[in-house]
Amino acid sequence: METIYTNHRKEIKMGFNEPINLWFFGDMHYDSPTCDRERLRWFLESAKKDIEERTYFFGMGDYGDLASTSERKAIRSIDAKLHDDTKLALDLLVEKQNREIAQELMFMKGRLLGLIDGNHNWEFQNGKNATEDLCERLDALYLGWLCYFELAVLLDNSKHTCIDFVLCHGKAGGKTAGITINQVDDMRRIFPAADVYVQGHDHQRYAVPADVLIKKEGTIKQHRQFLCRSGSFKKGYMPGQGGYEVGRLLKPADLGALKLVIGFHRDRRDNKDRIITDISAII
């Protein structure tokens, strides 16, 4: 299934003075000749230094480059003409690439909340896809193409709060910042009350606060939401090489990953005990 929807919930324990470090990474295109291995290595080293009990990760799709949606359709159309040995050789190639990718990400094991499917996603002969295979290697949840993820936080063993994420690999981007963020904003039409909305796919990197008014505990309150694009590690405009960026005259991607820092504090005014969630972005 190309565009499966999933719903997941994860419970974690935190303290009020312990912010969560949450990384979003994707569009690695690890086996592509235009993958910026140096930038990817810099991100991985930074994330390793950041790794601790309060650090978590989401993968946003396109970890490898083989094969795009159109390529998978082409392969299906000639599947009957391919020898079994050819099919096995292609499976083994992707398995080898996944072993390499999993080795790079192994330090995230136990902290990797889940992996979103991308449009570059090989389908094995056994029906499994490359993202599912990576999830098994890294003990991570398989999130499908679109996921509503509820992160339930127990604070000091007494207070609970939840942070809701809507995660999707995403639709095709545009040439302006407004278009790429508007495509993330479209998800709010389906899930209007989440806290963070993230897409990948167009290789841009943004974190845009967008406040709304909601009714909570009988009062109209201002609620901050974030509209995000998770970046990429695929270089464009390399001399002597083509690519979709060149063909569509798109702006270069802002290479790297996205980090959100999520903190909590208590508001005990008016004889009430509330939890205030504060989210900030590091790009």
C-alpha cells in the first residue's frame, strides 16, 4: 500500500526542568551520488552528542534512493519478464544499503520513535518495503506515509500532558516558501488541533509558528502550532549533473535536519494547576 495511514501513542517520563530534544530527519537518499555525506555525518555526530534520556528522533522518509514511485510502477509493469535471480539481486542490493543506513542510525535505537514512508521506497518480493525493513533493524515503529502520533508525557510522576504530531512524507513542493508551508498547513484541515505538523519530500527546512484560538476548559485560549519541513541531505545543482531541481528550476534545498526543543512548566494561578508546553525550533 503506497499511502497507508497509522495512529500511534508513546508514553515517556520527564521532569519539569528537563526539555525534550526532538530531531526530525529525512530525504537522505543515502545511495544517491548527490547525497551530501559530509553534511549527513555532521548531523549524525551532532545528534550523537545530543543523545540522552531526553532526546528522541523521527524519520521522515526517503532514507535510500531506490526506487521512486514512478520507478516502482515501471518495475511492476515488467515484473513478469524479470528472472527470479534478477529480482533477488535487486532485493539483496537494497538489503545491503539498508544495513549500511541502519548502522549509521544504530545510536538512535531505543530513541527512534518511528519512521515515515517516503516515495523512494523499495518493495521486496516478500511484500515488505525498505522502510519496514529499517524499522525492524532499528526497533522503531513503522508510521506509514501519514501518521497521527501522540506523545504522552508523565511529568514528575504526577502530571500528564500530550504533544500531538501529524507526520507525512509530503506532497510535491513549490518554488516559494509560501507554497511549501501551505502544503503542510493543508494537514490542519484534517487534524486541526495537533501541536506540530511535519512534512519532508520537497527538501526544504522550515519551522513556522502558527497560532490559533481554541476552546479549552470553557475558555477561549491561544494555542501555538508549528508547521515544519524536515530538510534533506541531497545536494542539487552539482556541476555536470542533472536532477529534478534543475529541470524544474527549483531553489536549492536547505540541507540538514530539524530540531525541536519542548519544555514544560506549571501555571498555578486562579486555584488551578495547569501544564504549559513551550516549543521552540532550531534549524
